[in-house]
Amino acid sequence: MKRLVIVLVVSAGIIAVCVYARHRVSTARERLHAYAAPIFAYIEKEDGDAIKNSVETLVKFWQGEHIYLILFFRHSEVDEVSRSVSRLKSYARFEEYADLHAELRTILWQIDHIWQSERVRIGNIFLSIIN
């Protein structure tokens, strides 16, 4: 009986951590998309000050979020997003709007990829077992 209780408690803990991690990456994904939308609009208008302010907000958000996501997901994927985010400030500062647009698209693709790969699906489970 004790073993059953221990197994249930451990299983509940694992499930709770998985649900929290899934919620965290979903929230990060939604917020990154929300922060990116005005930046794309400002790039179209070539509004330098608004771009810099919006990029600064996105970078600050990611610096706080990165700490939590690195605990739950593959470091290489989260670090790749962080490297891309770190380039945004210099693109905005030097008014490299084409590069900024491309880098922001890359960031959104990367966070979408992390979100997709962490979804609970039969394909993800079998791919994890095979690799």
C-alpha cells in the first residue's frame, strides 16, 4: 500500500511539472507573438524610436522568461532563441530593419518549434523513443 501511495504521489508530481512547463511555454509563445506584432507594424512605418522601445520590452521579457524555460526544455533550443533575441537590440539601434524583421521571424519560428515539440502527441512520444 505504501508503494502505491508513493507511486501516485511521484506520478502526480511529474504530471504537475509537465503541465506547468507546458503552460509556461504556451504563455511565452503567446507573449512573444504579442510583443512582435507591434514591432512588425513599426518596421513597416520605419518608426525608429517605437521600434527601439518595443524591442527593449521584448528583450526584457525574454531575459526573465529564459530563466524558467531553460529549466524545462532543451537548452540548445532555448539558447538559440536567446541568441536571436540578443541580436535584436543592435539591429534596432543601427536601423537594420530588414535584419530585425528576419531575426524576429526566426525567433517566432523557434518558439513555435519548442511549443510544437513539447506537445503531448503520439508522434512526439515515438520520436523521443527512437532518438
